[in-house]
Amino acid sequence: MAAGLPSRDDLTICFAHVAYRMAERFALRGTNIRHVEVRTLEDFEARIPQADVVLVSGLWRNTLLARAPRLKLIQSISAGVDQYDKDALKAAGVRLASAQGVNARAVAEHAIALVLAMARQIHLGRDNQHQRHWRGMIGDLAQREDELGGKTLVIVGLGRIGGRLAQLAKAFDMHVIGTRRDVSAARGAADEVVPDSRLSEVLPRADFVALTCPLTPQTERLIDARALGAMKRSAVLVNVARGRCVDEPALITALSGGVIAGAALDCTVEEPLPVDSPLWAMPNVLVTPHTAGETRRYEDNVLDLLQENLDRLWRGETALKNQVV
């Protein structure tokens, strides 16, 4: 045993996710470790008392901790860990590791796809396709599709995802400005890197603003009415971070009033996005259902992390990969 973790023969893992095929991919590894998979919160509540390790993201509720006397390790399936009560986990002796980095390439690719879609008006083309409408050529320069070369992209959060996005943006000859709390640790190919505290200085220069930052007390509602007002009227906001990084009512007001030109959102404050949200019907908004991180290799990438962390604990090591608690 290591750090209270049962031996391989006595361990039970619970995979808890509404869609991902974690158990199926884990079984192919031939570990012979006992495991179960649940798809609903009700089934998770029933199974968690027998679990020593859980892999979970959206199904986690902090109230489950009281029902989990055997629990020693949570391997988050997502990079974000704002749903976990870290103090409660620490007090209960439960370790927590994030899945940070496993979807960095996928999220960065999704972000550049959203930038391209907005620049080339792909979302409007799809709308026209559904209406069987062949749009004619446009005389008004301001209404036409655009090129990315020479445009400025501000990346808020120049970590793994932001760094990769910077590389992709440079391939399109964009000028990239990144923000990061610790400028010395910035990643990627940004032309300029400034501290988070100087975001307001660079927003007026941006043609696109991409959020790739984690949700923290400092980034919650970071893009508010004041930040939106500092952006160009022709600017586009791209959010592949967390919905709560944006003041959503302020964004809706800004989009409706022409304060900014558009937004491409992979995440919203409430998910699923409520059917009565004005964002659904706005022609200058492109919404994807928090799928930036999805990839056909996602399950295996997370399982690699799980196996690494189990092996570390069994070897008697205390530090986890992507350790949070």
C-alpha cells in the first residue's frame, strides 16, 4: 500500500461520465484492476462507497465525499477543477489530479477553427445553406469575409493551450499578444507577452481575443462590460476557457449594441445553454457545446495520466502528475 492506496488486487476504480468510454478503453489495457462505469449521478451515488479511485468531471458533487469512505484519489477527466472543494478533499485525505494538457492540442485547434470560422463567416454560410440561400457578392468592405494575416490575436492565458494556439496563429501570419501571471513561464510563439494586469492595455489592439485561461477568482467575469468596451467594434471574442470567465449579460448587451462585432463560444455560464438565451439566435454568434476538448484519443490520454499517478502512489511517491491536492 502507498499513501493509503490499496494494492492493485484490492483496488476498485469507478469511471463516472455521461458519454466517455473510459471503462471500454481501460479494459483494453489488460490491467485486471477491478472497475465499474456509471453514466448518471444516481448510479454514481450508489457506486462511490466502494470506490478507491474515481475518474470524473461533470458528474462530481462535493456532497459525494461523505458517501465515499474508501476514496483516496480523484483523477479529474477534465482540465478544469473548479467543481471540486479542495479544502474538503484535503481534510478527507483524498488526492486530486487534473487532466491538464491532455486536450491542449484539441482545444487550441478548436480555438483557431473558431477564429477562422468567424473571419470567413462560415457560420453565416451554414445558416444560408439551411435556408437554401445563395448569397451574392458583397460590395460593402466591412461586411465581407476577412483574412487573418496581419490581424492581432490577444490570448488570455498563455499556458499549454494558449501556447499551442499562438503557434497556430503565427502560421496564419497573425500578430500574437499573450497574457500570463508569470511572464517568465509563458509558452509558445507569441510576439509579445504581458502580465495579466496589463490586459486592459492590449485589448484595444486586438482583432480577436481568445480566452484559454483557467477559471479562478481572478478570471471569473474577467471579460466584463469595461473589457468589452475597450475592444475594437470590429473585434471578436473567442472563449474556449470557462463560461464564467465572461460576464454573459454584458456580452449579450455588447453584441446587440455593436460594441464588438461577434463572439465564438465553446462554453457558457449555464450549460446546456438555456433555450431562451439570446445567444442562440444572434447572427454574430457561433456556439459549440463545450466540445473543444473532445477528441477520439481523449479517453486514452486521461488513462495514461491515471496509470502514471497510480504507479507513483504504489512506488511510494507523494507528488502526482497534474497534482491539485
